[in-house]
Amino acid sequence: MKMFLIFWLCVQNPTIPLEQTCIQNIMYDVTYDTKQECREASAILAKEFMQLPNTYITTFCTTKIVENT
């Protein structure tokens, strides 16, 4: 089982159409072996984006069973 990081990035700007205000990204190219690794990556990602003005980020980690192919 692997952990994946999912995040939403929203920009508070009244001139941007509502349907373009937030984006969702599920990071399938990066996986984590433990919840702690995923949380640490989440904190780093949030810190990076929250430096931008009027930008808000929400992250969470989820587990999925990954078949080895």
C-alpha cells in the first residue's frame, strides 16, 4: 500500500471566474511509504505555495493499494 498526496490550490481574486479559482492535483508520480513522509511533503508543498499572495492550499494524504506491474 502506498500513500498519495492530494492538494487543492485556490486563488482569492474577484476577477477570476469561479470555475477557474481552484485546481485539484493528485500527485500519482510521487508516492510515500508512511503517513509521516506524506505529511512532511504536504507541509513543504503548503509552505511553498502559501508564500504567494491570496493563495490558499489544502492537502491530505490517502492510501491506495498499488499493483506491481
